[in-house]
Amino acid sequence: MSRIFEVVQAMSGQKNCIIIPTPYLDFFAGDQQPHTLGAILNQLVFWSGKSDLSDGWFYKEHSELASEIRGVSAYQVQRLVKKISERWLPGIVEITQRQVNGTKKTHYRVDGDALIAAIFPTELGSVESQNRKCEVAEPVVRNRITHPVESQNQSCEVAEPILYTDHHTDHHKQIQNPCQSDEPTDEIISPDELVLAHFNRTTNSDYKAGKTTMGYIRGRLAEDYTAADLILIVDYLTAKWLNDSKMSDYLRPKTLFGPENCAEYFEKAKKWRESGRPACVDGKWLKPGQSADAGDHSERDAAYLRFLGRKLQKKNPSALEEMVRGEASKAGVRASRNADYAVSTWNRIWADCAQRLNGGKAA
């Protein structure tokens, strides 16, 4: 074990007071939870120096780590430790199951020399080393939604957006690098705002970024869900509920991102994605290659174009068309900015009205 790792180990982790070394925070800066990941790594490094085993393995319950760093659950610790060992420090922070007095316990081992090489690389490929000539004084902290820096940064020709984010407020401060760019930079949007914007666009809603709404989204992001995970949940439940008159009212942030059901929705959403994102018709998922429009809907589709003013009006429209036009106007179909929502809503209203006119029988 190198002397430098022994020094880092000595200043890492305590039982009653946790001080997170800033190199840990810099290392995890590309993640949404650099402080939590840094705190967990901090404790793992600390306890690795307390092991009595010659091979460096030590065991620690997830609940114990959670109680030490505070503010997280044992389940969150389990997910974050897995992220550290598989995504950030594979082969450096190792995890295995070993028997202790006849009971399986989670054991950890930290490769000290490899950790130092990862935390303090000899040849930095980071933005700081690439932009050394740009004389940027502030440390670069990236939000996971920002775009990666292009290789042109080496010649200081691209201005890299730097985002300082406080995840407990709506305050975002963007600072531009002194280097000038001929290319326009994309607007930076935080993960919670990205999820809400996608939700509103997909469900044709207009939820504001208020404390309650954003609280549900931020709560799940704090549990290590990514914005892409929550967007997948939106797509899945929109496909399932949007055209269901009984369930469409449940398409709201509280339902989708509430702590009670989010995990279940996410697991089902992943299976839905693996199945090719099938459409849902009359409460049933279509099979691969199966069309949602099995019948002749020429009258319905022509009526929709007349409703939008894209086709000449009939002198004597059918009772069904008049009924659907009235219902669609109330539903805001014509004013909708989401074409997919408008079409699917029109089709649903058409089917509902046809069923009513037929005395309850499906059209």
C-alpha cells in the first residue's frame, strides 16, 4: 500500500464527524449526487483501514453506512455503492458476499493504489487540463444533462458552459469560459426541469415548476433515478393511460413520481421498453407488428381534418361527427400543441361517442 493512500485513508471518514475530501467531490462531479457518493467512498476508505483481514476485505451493513453518513436509506446506500463499484471505480472498490458466523455479509475491498491513480491521474484528461491555457479559476462542476466538451477545447476555441447547481432551489448560475466560440452553445436545463418539460409536452399538460410538483421529481432524482428513468416512466404510463377515460386523470406528477409507486412503474416501464414500446388499445398491449387501427377509420379521420379546417365541411354532418366535435372542443383538441395527443384524443372521443350512439356497443 502506498504512503499517499495511507495519508488519504487517515483523513477519510469518522464515526461522528464526516469530512469529505474535495478530490472525491471533483471525481464525482459528473454525477447528480457527488456529495453522497463522496461520503460513501469516504466511509469505505476509512473502514478499509480498520480491517483485521490480511486480504483487505471488511464487511459493513448498508444500514450502518446509511446511519453514518445520514440523510439516506439503506436501500439508497445499496444502489449508490453499486454505482461506485460498477460505474465509477470498477475493479477498485470491490463487493462480494462472504460468510460471517454462518450468515452472508456484504464485504468490501478498496485497492488503494488504484484509487489514488483514479482520483489523482498523472495525465489529466479533464476539462481543467485541456483548458489550462484558458486560465479558468473556478472548478468545473457538470450537471449530467450538459453536453460533453468537444475536442476543440484543447485549442481554446469552444466556450464550455459551466453549471453551478443547487438542487434544493431553482437557482442555476451559468458561467462562460473566457475562450470564445464561433458555434452557439445549447441552453442548459437541469434534470428536474427536463423531466417536467417532457411530461407537459407528452401529456399535453401545463404543470408549473412549483415546490410541490418539483418536489416529487427531485425526490426521485435524489434516490438515484436519472432524468432518463423518469422520462421512461412518463412515456410508459402515457402510452397506457392517455386514451383511457378512467385513468387519464392520473397522469400527473404526484402519481407518476410519488415514492409509493415510482419503483413499480419504473420496473414495468423497463419491460415495456424491452418489448419495443408497444401501443395500448382498450387496455391491452399490442403484439409486435400488430396495428392499432384494425378497422376502417376513413370517416373518423376525414372528420378530424374537417374539425381542424383542413377539409371542406359537410352540409349535413352525421350526429356522431357533431357529437365528437363538441366533445373535442371541450377537451381542447384544436388548441393542443401536441399533434400526437390531439389525434389520440380525437380517436378516443370518436370511439366513446360511437359506443354511446350504438347503445353501449363498440363501434
